[in-house]
Amino acid sequence: MRYSYFSEGEFVKKLFLLLLSLLSAQYVFAHPHAFIEIKTKTLVENQQLVGFSMQWILDEPSSAAVLYDLRQTKGDKNARQKLIDEVMGNVVNEHYFSYFFDKQGNKIKYRAKPQNYGMKSNGSQVMYFFDFMLSKPQPLTDNEYTLSTYDPTYYVSMYYGEPTKSAVDFSALPANCRGEVLEPQVGEKVKQYASSLDQTQRDEDNTLGALFAQKVRLICR
């Protein structure tokens, strides 16, 4: 199975098996090596936050690797679903590359399995979509929440596209809440360090990616 090629069980390398042979020279010699545009929607029931709906749009080189695998299924729906299930299993193992905190900094856990997940393609790019649910609904009164999304290794850059207002859908929030997208503020030295890492290297303590985290903040009164 192609996704098991890389060591250490890292989802990002499993997902992009063919990436290194497809990347252009501008990607090969600097982190990050792949790019995922993300879209997020808040899921609310009975005035409580119950989870998030996400879309991940892979860049064309990364998509090409996935589309190659899909072509090998030769239209077999079960084989196609198996590939999707395997990718989603790895996403879950990595906590959806997303970390959710309340205003005290307490990490809020997710349920074990995603909902409404799948994959679509427009022929040149692949989009994975899924809902991940909180282990317990969170009250949307007198609190602030932060959803931080990133690949810890910064092998993959995960970002909200422009304009960010359309990248995150806050429409389900009650009137006493508002949402905002916080872009990472990264110094030039950190950017230079990331650029110095090639595809065979990684940050020593896997904290690099957190500096480039895309954050969604929910503020409720």
C-alpha cells in the first residue's frame, strides 16, 4: 500500500508519497514542501458549539499524488473508499492537525470518529472534507475559544485562503458571539530557519509548525 511507504507513521508523508518526485525546485529546498488551503465552519446545536466542519484543498503537486493512487483503483468504489478511509484514519490519529482551547487554555477533546467525510476532485486538485465533533458540547456564553491548525513539522503549510472572511463560516454562531481569523506573526529569523530545511530534515522538537499556526478565535459574551 503506497501510504505505508514512509517511516515513523507520519500522515503528512504518507499522504504525499509521490510529492518529492513531483515538486518543483522552489519547494524542494525549503520548508514547507506542500500546501493545504483550509476552510472551516462552526457547528452549533442548541446554542452550543458541537464541532467544526473542514475542507482541505491540496495543492496540485500533492493532488497529483493522490489522484495517481485513485486511478489505480480503476473505478472500484470499495478500493477508492479504502484509500479515503486510510487517509482519514491518519488525520484522526493526528487530531485533525487542529487543537482547540478555551479561554483558560484547557485543551478540549474531540470524539474518536469524524462524520460526513469524503473526497472530491475537480480533475487537478483534491479536496478532503470532514466534520470533527467535540467530545462534549461547549457553551457559547462568557467564553473564548481558539482553534489552532498546523502541521507540527511544518512539512506542510496549512492556511486560510484570501479573503479569510469567506474561508471561515461563522454564520451558525449566536448573536452574542463573533469570530475572527488570526494570521501567524512570524519573524524573519524563523522564516529563514524554515527555508534552510530541505525535505530530508525536520525541526528538532517539532515546534516549528506551531509558529505558523492558523488560528480561529470565537469570542462569546
